[in-house]
Amino acid sequence: MKNYLSLGEISEDLEKGVISCTSLVDYYLDNIRKKTHLNVFLEVYDKEAKESARLIDQKIANGTAGKLAGLVVGVKDVLCYKDHNLQAGSKILDKFQSQFNGTAIQRLLDEDAIIIGRQNCDEFAMGSSNENSAFGPVLNEADNDRVPGGSSGGSAVAVQADLCQVSLGSDTGGSVRQPAAFCGVIGMKPTYSRISRHGLIAYASSFDVIGIFSKSIEDNALVLEIIAGKDDFDSTASQKEVDTYSDDLSSERKLKIAYIEETLSHEGLDEAIKDRTKDKITFLRNEGHIVEPVNFPLLEYALPTYYILTAAEASSNLSRFDGVKYGYRSKNGDNLESMYKKSRSEAFGEEVKRRIMLGTFILSASYYDAYYTKAQKVRRLIKESTQKLLSEYDFIILPTTPTTAFKLAEHTSNPLEMYLADLYTVQASVSGTPAISVPNGTDSNGLPIGLQIMTNDFKEKELYSFSKYLLSSN
């Protein structure tokens, strides 16, 4: 069976009888078995995926199948799927099963998507390399000695290695876009609040967004169209109507586009990424679009602002994992207090403990105003400045990452080096704006390069159209 690039191709062959949902699931299960060394799936739902495929084949024959019939999806291990294990890549949720479907998962199932398994990720979505998982690192299909990016590394590699057609991940500071760039696939972070967070394990609640990995813009747009929208289970989900993102993805008008000079002059930027980004700027100018350099002096404050605020929110959100109600409980505690302490210290990984302690420090009475309050003010300035730019320009383009995929264990001993992998993705996260990473060629080692595109809130349809147009120039 061929590597299908879109659900449109799959649907065409399903209609012709060339394939069935059953044979398609068998194909992906065979790929997963062949590529277990990549450590992508923590659990494969082989029997129920086959049964779902059989039922959907009957629906197709009866003409009652949903919009996603034939779409095989993997989900990051932070999304609630009823009666299935859920661990957020952590030992502390050992043997925990979800009691309900998250909204995004339910909406996929309602349209006959087939969920094939849960995917490895950095513990509680904290990381930029997928090396923080309690289940070991995920390997990049392009070079097995390199990381896939994080925290949704397993979800990115699943699409990259053709282990499923689409994956759902989560993006707090770049956790969909950065691995998409490292793996050469499409990674979308919608506007904050566009997709309900009901059923997403919280890392930093005012940043967390469910994101989508795909091989094609069309699939990405269709999945967002289905899972986005208001939700009674999440008061922070937007009430704004959902566009038909997958309809008419043409982009014919001349656009006004900005690129941030500081991103291309940064000393840490890889030369190949700089060259490929400049090539896109040249292409756009040659096509008659207005492309102008802009300054964004607040860029240097985006990363520290992000890490201060997300650590504070993580400290609060992760306090619920205490060994009392569910998950891992230490056998070494001799009273209630020591049971709490030992359960958390034994079951949380080093990076998670680092961020919890940093967040607790930030929220302490002596330092709250010095760090947390100040970071909130800077966040507001970054959001206002970003929106001002996007009121003057249709899009902002910039590299997704400063480097291509780095080697396993290259930055694990230096957290600051690891955090710099998020340098270009945190602006969209801090400001809440939608952003997408699309493939933009490779470097001399054949490692994928990503181009990031940002636009104003709730303009995902325009973002998809422009992304498709840019991909046509590759």
C-alpha cells in the first residue's frame, strides 16, 4: 500500500474499492511493528482499531460514514480517551485509565476517525526533545541518532514515519511546531481557545493548546474544522463560530508580509535555516507580495516570560498528582506527609521536578511580584506588540527553530541550551496567536527545516491557504 499524502487520496481509493479501512489499519499496524525501534507508541489499540475499521467499512457501503472515515489518528499521551491508559509520559500516573473522552477525541470519533494508539511524549509535555519521557526517548526517522523535538515528538514521528495519517499533540510553547520542523511534517497551533482543552492534561492552562500534525494542509484544516469550537465542558473555549477551513484553500491576492529581523540575525541561527528562510522571502517578493523587515525588541523577553509563567502554572496544576487518589504511591512513606513527598519525588522526572520547584519559588510571597507579576505585564506587552504587527501585515514569517534536530543527549546536561530550542516558537504561545510550521527543505545532512507562519487570532483559514501556497513553491 502506498504512503497516502491526504485523506482525499484515501477517500478516493476507498470509493473505488482499491482499499478498505480494514486494509488501511492493517497497513499502519504493520508499519508500527516494523518501526518499534523509534519508540513512538506507548500503546497500540490493534484489536479495537480493526473493529472500528470493520464498522466504518459497513458505514461507507451504506453511505452513512462520517467526514473522517478512513483517517487513522494517533494521540499524544496527554489526551483523555475513555477506558484507555493515560500517563502523560510519567511514572506518577502508573495504571491510570481515563474515565471520559476529551472533547477533541469525542469529535474525532463522532466523524468516524480511527484512533490507533497513544504516543510517547516528554513527561507532562515538558521538554523540547522527547528525552524526558519515563518510557525512553523517541527517535527521529530522518536520523535515529537525533531527537524528534518535543514535547509531542512521538506524534510528529508517527506522521513522519507513516505510522498513522494524522496525530493530535499539544502545544504550550512550541511542542507541536518544533517537532514538526525537526521531522519535516506540518504542525499547527491554533488560536488559544479555538479548541476545547477538556480532556487535555494541564501543564500551563493559559498557554496549552491542542495541535495537529499532518502530511497535508487539507487534512490539517479538516481536522481543525471538526474538533474546534465552543464546548460546555470548557469555559475558556471560544464561542466564535468555526470556519469551514478545508473549503477553498486558494491564495490569489497579493499579501503584505513581515519577517522579524532579530530572528535572522541571531547568532544561534543555523546557516542552512537562515538561507532557506531567505529563499522564501525572495520567492514571495518575486511573486509580487510586499515583504518587509520589522523589529521586535521584545523577542528577547519572550522566552524568560514563557518559562516563568509556565513554571508557575505547572506548580499549581501538578499539585493534584499526590499519590492519594490515583496513580503511583510510594511504599516508603511512614506517614501522610512523607507519602506525599516520596510519591512525588520518586515518580516525577528530573525536568518536571525542576519546573515545579522553580514555579513554587516564583509564586512564593517574597518573589511573586518580582517575577510572576512582572512576567504577566511583559506578556501583555508582547501580545499587544504582536497584534499591532499583525494589524499592519497579513502574516509574520520566521524560522520555526534555530537549529535542525540535534543529537540525542546533546543538551540534556544543560537545561538552558535545551530551552533555546523554543526561541522562535514562544512568541505565538505567549501572545496566543495561531502559528503553523511547514516543511522548508533540508540541510546538508538531510535534516528537515521548518518555516513558521503567524497570523492574527482566529485567522486559521487564511493561515492554511497561505501555507498551502508556500508549500507549492518547495
